[in-house]
Amino acid sequence: MRASLKSFTPLILFLGLVVLLAFGLKTDPRKVPSPLVGKPAPRFSLPALQDPNRTVSNADLAGKLSLVNVWASWCVSCRAEHAELMRLSREEEDLQILGLNWKDDVVAATRMLRVYGDPYRVSAFDPDNQVGIHWGVYGAPETFVVDFEGTIRYKHIGPIDRTVWEQDLLPLIQAIRKTTNGHE
């Protein structure tokens, strides 16, 4: 009996590996759950990208509906989403876009905003990932929806385009607007 069980061990291990691989192939890597969703935004304080004498902090989120967008000038996907962020900054009056310039060079980042436009109310400068690590950032672009109370409601990994806006972000933002007293 023992000899026959030993002969099936490689087959059992192989089938287990096949099941794990099949599960992995059906999982969308952009839908990584964030442990921060439903919790207050992590406390932060960084210099503003374009004005190092100004501090960007949680106070900039207080009482506002915000997209916190993690971006960098070296990030190709960030450039791909830039036009959509510009559109949102023009059309969504009660929605502020706060930038977190991540692991970047100040000269390259300010040049990008000068050339392509600046959709951000303000952009915090985090070249050493001092704040990004507390937000659970592991790549750019990433975007967090932060409600009027400073609670993270959603994390999107990857670029925002019109489809992502209309299918994922806008319905949530509309729900936040409706359920928040005085902010309809």
C-alpha cells in the first residue's frame, strides 16, 4: 500500500500546481485588494513639488472629495492617463485631484507638468517613497478615492481612462456625493 501511495505523490503535487496556476490566470492583477480601503488615509507631510516651502498633508484632504493620484515623469502609463486627469480636473468641479509624485526627479516632474498641463490641485513630492510606502504604493500609476471624511474608499491600480472613470470611479464618486450630507 505504501509503495502505491508514493507513486501517486508526484501526480497529486502536479495536480495541485495546475489548480494554483489556473486560479492565478483568472485573477486580475489590477484588482489587488488594499488593506487601507475603509480606513482613514495614512498621515503624511511632504513638500509640494512646485513649491518646496509649501507642505502637503492630510489637511489638504480634509472636507474634500479627492483622487490621490500616484505618478512619475518616467512612468509611461502615467503619461497615458494624463489627458483623462486633465479632463477630470476641468469637468469635475467638486473633485480635487491631489498628486503624489513618486520616486521621481523634481526637474523632470515639473517639466512634464509644464509640457502636458497640470491636473493637480497640488502635487506632493515623494522621491524616496517616505509616504508611498504607508499608502501601500508599489507602482505608478495608482489612484485612491478619498471621501469627504478622509477615508480611503477605493484603490485603482493602473492608468485611468474614460472606461475606468465611467465604470469604476464615477459610480463610487456619485454614491459618495449622494450619501454625504451637504455635498450633493
